Amino acid sequence: MPAAYATHASRPVGRALTVSPVNETPSPPLRVLFVTNAWPHPAKPSHGAHAAREVAALRVAGVRIRVVAIHGHAGRRAYAAAAAQVARCNRRCEHDVVHGYLGHAGAVARLYLRAPLVVTYTGSDLLGDHAGPGSATAKSRVEAAAFRQLARVAAATITQSEQMEDVLPARCRARNHVVPTGVALDRFRPMPRDEARRRLGWPRDERVVLFAADPSRGVKNYPLAVEAHRALQASHPDVRLRVAWSDRRDTMPLDELPLWMNAADALLLTSRSEGSPSVVKEALATELPVVSTPVGDVAQLVRGVPGCHVRAPDARALAEALADALAQGRSPAASAAVAGLGVAAVARRVIGVYESALRSGRRRP
């Protein structure tokens, strides 16, 4: 067995999930080449954390995974090096499935021709990067159009929401699977607010609206969050807007987001576009009420949860929703809404996608 395949489970899953007759030899563990341009790096520790959690959960489930991580921030050479590495695998490696995680990585993953291709789309790779008001940027529109066509040569695709599935080529939708990113429920769980604030050194009587995204990214629309906060202060002058962003080490250490969510009173998401935002699911897991613009699958996630609202990208509308969220407070219905989206449960769904891709027999473009 190649050293690159590390597994943390003694009982293989994947194809081995099929119950075999007593006299038959169980199928070997599934072997996956996982190519991604979203992967943690010392310079960007939170980038791709969701992909890393998925890989860890798949390994725990018994899948043998070799990761090719593309650190795109290092420049185009990173993509060229990854492409060469994947191409070499055609001569030296045996994989049952090749999985491209994000559109750019999917294009690189297609260079491995000996196994069916699975592509996971997470948002802007299908919808474009809405960095400013109006439609996506011209460059991202071109890229998104190309990545949609990539689905034609994939044995299976994964989108984070039905909204994303709807923009795939019509003939590809039948082999698409809607699988939201998983939540680390062992980390994101309710705890007493006073305890969280004591550990963070926050005032006990301060009311906090949390913005948990990189404020420098246009798609996250931080200026709208600031406007909504100002509108809220007209009736709630004591409410503070705090920015929780892991890569800003002066603002929040990487591992403290669960504490921040337990210490806050509401989460505000003002994005222009999303797939299935992890931050919303993480907030719900801690029973933090969420107010969001109508992006991705947020409306489905928060439906029926007290204090949670989806509103048009209007500062006053968002402020009114935040006022209700503050009045309603936390609810067990929030954590119940994401109880089935733990990383282990999502990993099992991804394994099902791999098995679907194997059954399709689609190996070459």
C-alpha cells in the first residue's frame, strides 16, 4: 500500500459497506486522489478548513486518500506543479476515483484519466465572484462558464445547494448530488454565554452582533453589515458589531470561533453570493440566531428557527431582523436544524457519490 494513503480506521468503508456473503472476500478500501485549491497553509490557516475536515472524516470512515493541495496564493506555478503531479499519477498510482474540490482543482484533477472524476463546486466556481454590486465580475463569469462545462466529463458532481445545481448543464443535473459542507459538531456546540465571555474577556452586559467573514472580500459585503449595524443602533445603541476573521490574528485566533459564536447574540451574513455558508451552519450548531441576505441554502437551513431571518440586502430590513433575533435569543431548534450535517454524516454521503461515480463507468473525457 502506498505510504501516501493514510487511514485512521480498521474497518474499511466505501465499497466495503456492501454486505458480502460469508464466503466472499470483502472489497478493498476505496482509494481516492483528492485535488483541491482550498487547503490550509501557514500563511492562510483557515483557507480550505472545510476541505481538510472532509478529508479527515473520509479517512476515519476508511477511505484511503492521497491529497494534492494547490496553494494558489503562491502563484500560477502552484497549478503547474499540481498538474504535473496529477499527470504523473497516471503512470505510478492506482486510484478508484479522482475528486476535484472546487472548479479550478477539478480541471487539474481531470488530468488523471484512469478513474472516474467527481467535482465538488462550492459557490463562486459556479455562480461567479460577486465582488461588487450587480453581477459577477467578467473574469469570474468566464471561469464559471468553463467550470459548468467541466461537469459534462465528470462521472458525478457535488453542489452545496439546489441553487447551484440549477446552473449546471441540464444533462448533468441527473448525476449531481446536493451535499452541503459538514459541521464540526464536536467543536461547534452550545455553551453558557457568560462562560464564553469570561474566557474571551468580553463584558457580560454587552450585546454583540457577529460578522464572521473576511471583511476585505467584496463578496462578503462588509459595508452592508456596517450600515445594518448603524441602523440597528438607532433603537439599540448598546449593540456592538464584532468581526471574527481567523486570518486576522489580531482579531481572532483560529480556534476561537466556537467561543465567539457562543459569546455573541446574533450572526449577521451580508454576502452577495454563497453556496452553503459554513458559518451559518456553525452558528446554528451553537444555537446562535442568524440574520442573512438571501444566498445559497440559508433560507432552507433557518426555516422555522425562532429569531432567524433571511432578508433583502437592505440595511433597515436587516436591522429590524437583528432586533427580533436579539429579542428571541437562542433556541434548541437552531442546533436541531443542523444535527444531520455533522462531518461524519456528510462524509458518508460523499462516499455514496464516489460509489455512484464508480457505477457510472465514466472514466475518460
